[in-house]
Amino acid sequence: MAVYTHLGAEQLEGLIAAYDVGALVSAKGIAEGVSNSNWLIETTGTRDERQRFILTLYEKRIDTNELPFFLGLLDHLAQRGCAVPATVHDRDGAAWREIAGKSAALIEFLPGVSPGKPTPAQARAVGAALAQIHLAARDFPLARCDDLDLAACTAMLASCGKERLAEIDPALAQTIEVAHAAAKHQPEGLPESIIHSDLFPDNVLMLGDRVTGLIDFYFACNGAMAYDLAVTHAAWCFDRNGAVLHGRLSNALLAGYESVRALQDDERAALPALAERACLRFLASRAEDWLETPSDVQVMRKDPMDFWRRLTVYREIGIDAFAKA
């Protein structure tokens, strides 16, 4: 989350007036993130009790034609009891409005903080929450293709080129060949649902060991549920730079998931290949950002090597990365 487009007080007041949430009290820009402009909104509420919301203004990365999918998914999951923020609809029933030439949505505010150093209990809770959204989303009527599948990520790496990848780190010169090899053993026919596809710790809100919110569904798409679990495994179960896999976190995440939805044998067997795909996805997007971001721009670039190291672990130990300790 961040603020790229600045709105004046009158613009914000006019926007909030379209909703049945009371009058605007305050609007605080949220600095984190890279995709959209976001504010923490406080209003007088409708029952003599102040209310808080998240206002999101969609910037260029989000195709507003996909807002019915993204915002409809939030409502679908929230209505089924998942820890997901619902969309606040305006008095006309619309899920988003136009302001400053861009689309904006008011989203339910959920309490909690993102875990900086996840514990096994937190990983277990996240695994269970992930399985819950997989089951709840299976009857969601809209669909969205994965635009970051392995073919797209391989093309992204190829556009970077071996020489430029090697400028980041010599090891990355191998990644194009590794991606082509990974494509040859990707599983097919696994059970699907709508998947989050980006469930890093900073997209989870928690109070203690309890999940209070899964957020940022803007990479959600149709896909294999086991792939989403592999993405979450890569995001939650390693040390910060990706060199060490923490078995207790891995065990807890998988146990939490299976406490809600048991994996099929073919899904479990596919996890190593799916984890390789997940690592290549994040490696490719980070490498592209690393190479395309000008050196004089004050943006914190994420190190693609964090996912090269994860990829190396998965390739070396295979199914043992998901074995019970």
C-alpha cells in the first residue's frame, strides 16, 4: 500500500458522502506498498460510534475491468465467514466509484498486524485460513486467468537476458534454463479453486496466533490449490534471505491446511514442482524490477536471490521439504 495520487479534503469528503458510513473525520495516507494509493479512513459512523475503513485508489497496475472479480471475491469470501475484508457498497449498491479519473473502493478495516517473524502457531493458523478460502471460493461465479504462470515468468526471465541476470548475481544466469526444465515436470489436473497467489506474511493480519485478515487479493486467479499452498510455504517457511527452511514452520503450515482440507496424494507429490514454479515466479518479477528500476529512484528493491536460494533448497531436497519432521 502507498499513496501515489493525492486527494484533497473536499474530494475525500465528497467521496465518503456517497456511502452510508457517516461523515469523514480523518484520512491518513498509508505509506507501505507499491501498487495502489491507500488511506486509513475514519468516519463518524452511523450509530454514534466512529468507524474505520481502507480507501483504495487503483493505479495503473490494476486493470479496472477486473474490479468485479477482485471486489466480488472479497464479498463472496466474507459472506462465507472467511477472515477477509468485505467491500463497502455505496448508496446505489456500487462496489467502487470514480474520483480523480481513477476507480476507488472503500474496504472494511480489519484489526491486526502482519507477523515480522512468524511462529509455528501463526503458520498453522495461516494454513487453516488458506484452506478455508479455497473451499469457500469454489463456487465463486467469476474467473480470472493466471497472468504470472510459468510460461509468463520464463518469458520475463528471457527478456531480462542471461547477461543482465548475471549482473545481479552470476548464479542467475542459469534461471532461464532452470525455468525451461521446470516446465517439463509441472503437474496437471490438480484440484482447483480461486487462489490468493501472494499470501506473504505482509498480506496477513493477526492478533497473537489468530488470523484476523487475509488481504491484497489483486493476484487472485483460478489455479491449483496445491500451488497456492506451495506459494505460501515459500513465503512463510524460510529465513528472511531464503537460505534456511524451518521444518517447524513447514509442519505447522501443512498441518493447519490439512486440518481444514486434506491434500490428495497427487497434490502432495506435486508440491516440490509447484514450489519451484512459485520461486521462479517471484525470482522473475524481482529480477525484472531490479533491472528496470533506475538507480536514482528511492524505491526499496527486493533481492531476487532470496528466491534463488529457496529454489535451490527445493531442488536439492524435493519432497523432504514437505515431510513431517
